[in-house]
Amino acid sequence: MTPSAFQPRRRSVISLAAAALAGGLFPMLSLADSDTTYPTRPVTIVVPFAPGGGTDIVARLLATELSRRWNVGVIVENKPGAGGQIGSAFVAKAAPDGYTLMLGITTLIQAPSLYKSLPYDVFKDFTPLAQLATSVNFFAVPVASPANSLKEYLALVRSRGGKASYGSNGNAGTSHLHGALLNATQKLDMVHAPYSGSGPLLNALLGQQVDGAFVDVAPLRPHVQAGKLKVLAVTGPRRSTTFPDVPTLEELGIPGFDPVGWFALFGPAGMPAAVRSKVSAATMDVLRAPETVKRIEELGLTPSQLSQQAFADSMRTDLVKWQKMIQAGNVSVE
């Protein structure tokens, strides 16, 4: 057979190969192309909480900076409900292509110790990408309170025989967990008064409807600076630079409050390695920028730069810490 007899067959093979590629019979090649060019269209960062809170503010800061670096739109979409479970479940079930991400907080790692069942597995259904910031809570009382130290506050509660109360920004949130732990470890009999967010909680403190509460720093700071609230203690392993004169609970002889809260970026499980690395690297670049550091600190948070593997490792340690705190505080949701 002459060489020219092979030409139609060879052309047919080439045509079939081209058709196979166009028809998606070689998805790995197509996936590799998407990895190298990502992102080519808008990216959504889901916030599992209502607009206006600290999580929402951090997400919008990150979205603005990522959009500048990628030259594509980065949109923040709020999906609140069920203590963050609705938005988290949405992201867990999203396509793992890097176009649906989530700004999650510590409640994600607390939930397995609080709920009998969740619509996702924290370690199997998400891809940790970066930790952005950490946070602590301050124990605050109305300025009219006769207690000027935590020791005086504990004595005041004991003297009131079950009539004292502590507020929180919601059932099973970090504010509740801290209050329950203080109640249990100090053998107090404070009544828990949950509110629907930090704003209503602060109004209750200002109005002396509750005797004390653990509150995150961003909404608390203006009221302390205005002389309307007093801060008696802070959670975490060290004093906060926001109120450096306020002692930690550990310093005051009350252990168990060292776990810190965090804000972190996640994606669904199964994201391609190249996309994971690209998102993590871009986020780290944002976090290293001096203007980002300044804005995070202005929120009363501590900037963090834990990349994907370091943060993934720390999550398992955090799970155990919060589990111990939840058990010690005898907190359950179901």
C-alpha cells in the first residue's frame, strides 16, 4: 500500500481526536486549562451570616482586594440561617472549581460538638484555603455596675442568689460558650439571655437588662471609649492590644478560655491543586499588604497569615479545644 493510502485514515484519526477534545472526552486536559487561567469569570464569596457583621465586613474587604488582583468581579453573597449552616451547606455542595468560596468563622469548628447532626462534614466537605484574622471576646458590664474587676463581679453575682444574668449574641455562639463556661467553672447561677446579634446584646448591656456579657471587640470598643461600658477580662492566651490594661481570664486564675476565634476562607472539597494554590497565594498577598493589616486591626482583630496547610492542621487542634470548652460549659443545642 502506498503512503498516500494512509492519508485519509490519518486525517480521520486526527479529526476524531479533535472531536473528542471538543466533546469533553478528555476532561483532564480541559481542567488543566481552567487551572492555569483561573479565574476567568466572577467569583462568589458566601457569608453564612447576615450583612453588616464582622464576617461580612472581612469578606467584603477580601473581595475588593482579590478583585483588583484578578481583574474579575468578586461578589459577596450573604446566606444566613441556622447558625451558619445554610450558607455552609450551600458551599459544601457547590462545584469545586474555585468560583464559589466561603468566609467562615469559628462556629464551623464548634458545630460538631454542639449538634447531633450537620448537613456537611467539616473536614471532608470543605477545602481550607487561608486564615485571615483571629479574634477574642471581652467580658463587659454596664458602667453603672458596682463591679470594677472580675473578682468583684463574681462576688456580686453570688450575692444576688440566682437573679443575675449574662447575655450572648445568640444560642451556641462563642459569646454563649464563654458565658456558659464562666457560669459552670465558677459555680455561678447566672441566667442566660440570648439576643439576635451583637447589636441587640449591646443594647441590653447599655440598658442594664443583663449584668454582663462576652462581646467581640468591634461593636464593643466605641461604647467603652464613650465611657458607657466597662471591660473586666479578655479571652485568649494573651492580652489584647485594643485594651492592654485588661487582664486575661488565665491571669485571673480562670483557665479554659485560651481558644481564639478566627475568620478564614474555604472552598468546597475537591478543588484542583492549582486553583487551591492560586486562591491561597492571592489571599496571602492581600493579607501581607500594609493597608489590609491596618484595616483588620481597625476592626479590633489580629491579622493572621496562615496558608492552606497550616490552617488545615490548626483546625483539628481547635476542634479539641472547643470541644473541651463546650463540655465544661455543659452547652448543648439538641
